[in-house]
Amino acid sequence: MKAEIIAVGTEILTGQIVNTNAQFLSEKFAELGIDVYFQTAVGDNEERLLSLLDLASQRSDMIVLCGGLGPTDDDLTKQTLAKFLKRPLVFDDQAMDKLNRFFAARPAVLRTSNNERQAQTIEGALPLQNRTGLAVGGLIEVEEKTYIVLPGPPSELKPMVQEQLLPLIDRDHQQLYSRVLRFFGIGESQLVTVIDDFIKNQTDPTIAPYAKTGEVTLRLSTKARSQEEAEQKLDQLEAALMAVQSLENQSLSSYFYGYGDDNSLAQVTFDLLKSSGKTITAAESLTAGLFQASLADFSGASTVFNGGFVTYSMEEKSRMLGIPLVDLQAHGVVSAFTAEAMAAGARSKTGADLAISLTGVAGPDSLEGQPAGTVFIGLATADSLESHLVKISGRSRSDVREIAVLHAFNLVRKALLKEKNLV
């Protein structure tokens, strides 16, 4: 179903108020599988609103009008829609009763004939009662088109939509179900390139890529009448995507690390550490404690992390981690040797099961002849000591540090999965 939202009110066009209703309605309709194709704002003008209604009725199945249901002369939404549909306005008994009780409780408030307009609805419409205000809404179907009128104030619109409108239209529409896949180690442009055929030929389910700092997500969405039906459709699409080969001839599954909007590499790695009963420490140079701070964001961090090191200068690397200064001078701080020595030293001094280290050039200037974005990451375990060179080009200083930490978490994640024979 194609829906269109029309916000009525000159104050929206002049910038006096922000149209938050359209965002709210679009979100709620999407959850029901209703596609909002157009959002429009029109002033308090009958001729322009009639013109817009004529256009909307030609291109949309559901037309939702927000605002213009009040008692003043410029509140003309219901009157204009009634004229467009060639139907009279009638009084809704329940809305009129509420209006009577409102003024009976406020004898000092002057009641005029205009006030009663708020209790009117289009003949044949299903009234939508207003729990927090006086203006009644309505839903009417004419010539296979659904017209809905709602009050403008969000404090009135939202309860009406949540409590009355959505239950009505939910009975006849499929819901939208989504699944978010998270990838690290492959850029958005490459990911989109290798799944280009899926994107070009998508119908249902649909695929939407989103780039974030250092990673990419794919949102898979489908319309279905049940969670079970949706899961089957999303499972099939996910399996097909995971089998696609990247430009490095690796399947996309090798870059996949987790699900969900609120997930992260740090969260996944932290959960693996906890479930494995492993502890970790870190020795950081260019990231200056960012890896450790990310761990500390999670409740229960002390179960996997007891402490670590921030060794920015060569002298502090030597003093705090027990690395001979002469060796550091010989190899330089931006080197595989230093990354491995930092990881080994941190693990030795803390007794942690794993130790990660980060050293390199955050930028913007080069260091030891190495360009900005050159990062060496060390990983020490009971059985191995290794280092990895990562080149993060064309990024700001803060991005280099953030992406370097993501690479560090990914190395730990893969080491833990390998130990569990899951990779």
C-alpha cells in the first residue's frame, strides 16, 4: 500500500513549528508494511489543499491529513476533505458529549458555534476519538482510497494513532520485519559492488547498506504476516549474501561479526571474553587508552579486564612494559617488534590470558618515516605472539584511532573464535 502524509498548517511552511508528525507516522506505518511515498506540507488554504488532495488521490492508496481540525476559521481540513469527497459533515455523538462536558466544567469559558466544528466528522467516516483534546479524527474509504484526518498537536495525534488508528489498519496489513547484519574489514563501496545484483533485483526482502566509522551494516527488511514467515525469508536472503565472494575471494561471512542496530565489535568481543572465561589486558600508544575505555563501558568489565597500560613515549614503553630501551631505539615505536614486545610485556606483568597492543601514527604528521594511519597491533596469548600491520589512509586523527581499536577488537574476537573452533 502506498501512503501519503499531508501536513496542513501555514505555521509549518513559515518555520514556526517543526513537522514531527510525519516522522512519527512514517515510522509507525513502516512497521505495518505501509510504504510512505510522499510527505507534503500545505498552508491553510482551501484551493491549494483541494489541488493537493486531487493529486494525492491519483498516486496514493492512503492519504493522511494532519492538522487543521481546530475551532478557528483557518482550521479547514475536514471541511475541505468533505468538499473534495462531496460528502456532508455530521456531528459525532461521542465527540459532542465530550465537548459539552468540557464547557460545562468551565462556565467562564465562552462557547461559540465554531467550537462545535471540532465534533464534526465526514458522513460515513469511522470516528477516531481524541483522548487528549476535543477535535475528533476520522477514517473513511471512498473509491478504494483511504482518507484519514488527524489532529495537528503531537500530544493529541500520537495517542489517537497508537490507540485507535494502528489497531484498525493493522488487521489488514503485513508488518515489516528487519534484520541488521554487521561487517568489519570490508568497505561499503566493495560490499555494495559484490552484492550489486542483489540490490538491483531486490523486491522483497529489501537490502539497505549503511556505512559507519570502520564498518558497514546491511539492513534486510521484509513484509510478512508473522515472525516465522519473516524469519524464513530473511534466513534465505542472509544465506545467499554470506556466500557471495568479495574482491579478495573471501565469502562475506568472513567479514560478518554480529547482528543488531545496537551491537558493536567491542560488545561481541566482550561477550566472547566472558563466555570463554578469559581475561585481557592492553598496552596502548597512539590510541591512548581508547581500547581499555571501550571495554570499561560494559557492565561487568572487571570480570575480563583488571587493568592495562598507556605508554605513549618510547621511554614509558621501556619503563612500564620492561622493553629494553636500546631495542626500541633500534626498531622504532612504529614497528612489528614494538607491537609484539608491548603485548608480551603487558601480558607478563598482569597475568592476563590475552594482551593486545597498539602502536603507530595517528597523524596528521608522519613518524619515523611512516605515514599517518600506519598501525601495528600486537596480540599475545599463552601459545602465540603475533603482530598485524594495518594501514588506515585518508582519515582524520580521531578516525585512525577509532578504526585501529576496531581492528584490535576484531583480532581478539577471531582469536577467541579460533580457540573455540568456530572459525
